[in-house]
Amino acid sequence: MSSACKTSGESTHSCGTKSSTGCQSVDTCGNSYKLSVFDWLSNVERPNRNTKCDYVEVRFKNDRKLFFKNVHQLPLHIGSIVTVESSPGHDIGVVSLTGELVRIQMKKKRASEEQALKIYRVANQKDVDVWKELRQKEETVKREARRLASYLKLDMKITDVEYQGDGGKITFYYIADTRVDFRQLIKEYALAFKTKIDMKQIGFRQEAAKVG
């Protein structure tokens, strides 16, 4: 059996773990990165042992989840912090699901295996340090982003900010009742934050979920 197909019997890592990629290394136990899915199939053998399980589900901030291909057959488990392919550069996330449940979720969400991005490696200490530093900046960036949107008199609200794990991109989540022309705002953000800018509109229900 491929090591990528093995699953942990635990649904999450305990915060007392001493692993270098566990909860002591980075705040993955808060609301932003909580792991809530239990793998009921972790101990169930596959009907066909020759079928490889090369995909894992990775969770990012605010319950954003994507599927990635474990191209290097890394021994990943739920709670592993991984460095994954992004555009541009790389991102950092936490493995939230492995094994046969990943196949079921991919089929349910109609996720294409051919279009799945790659897992580069288990995150090293430098990856984690940069990631933690960027997360600490997000609240300050959000306040400045709101100030600039207000200065341009745009009828919108910046609800959250998410740095990509390498700092190569910032995603600004916003809500608005009407269509917003934020082309000038993107220019202002790029000048202020000196990185690639991505704007993502969310609904009021999604905003309520973000703030708990």
C-alpha cells in the first residue's frame, strides 16, 4: 500500500504534540484552521490494493479547502503542515483529509484530478516562520485596506484578508450590495502592500461564518 494512502486514526492532532509540524509550531488549533472531519474509512482496506491514493485535502484559512496531488508520496497524515503549489509561488496549509474519503469528496465536489495542484514538501521551519509572520500582519493590512476603500468612497466592506504562505499574494474578501468597480482600489492596494492582489466577493452568510 502506498504511503500516501495511509490515514491516521486520529481526527486531529492534540495541541500537546511534540512534532515539529504540530500545533506547537503554528496556531492550527484556532478557528481559522480547525480540523473537523473524522475519517471513518481510515481503517477500511480498499477493494483493490493496486489502486493508489495520491490525493489529499488541504485546509487553509477560514475553512477554505482544496485537493492536492501527493506527487512525492510523502507520508502525510491529518494535521501535517505542507507547502503546496500556488499561482504564483507556493502556499502553506494543513492536511485535513487523507485516504479513501478524499476520493469521495473529490467526486462529490467534481474536482478534477488532472487539474489538481501539487504538494511540494512537508513545510520546513522557514516555511512555517514566514507563514506565521504573514498571518500576524493580516489584521493591520485589513484596517489599511478598509481605510483605502473608504477613501475611494466604494460601497463595499473588506471582511477579511488572507496572505498566501510565501507572501506572493493577498486575497481580500469583501461584501457589497451592488457591483463595485475596484480597479483603482487594486492599484492602491498593490502600491501599499507591494504584492499581487486578489479580490473575492462573499455573501453575508459566508461573512457570518467567518466571524463565528
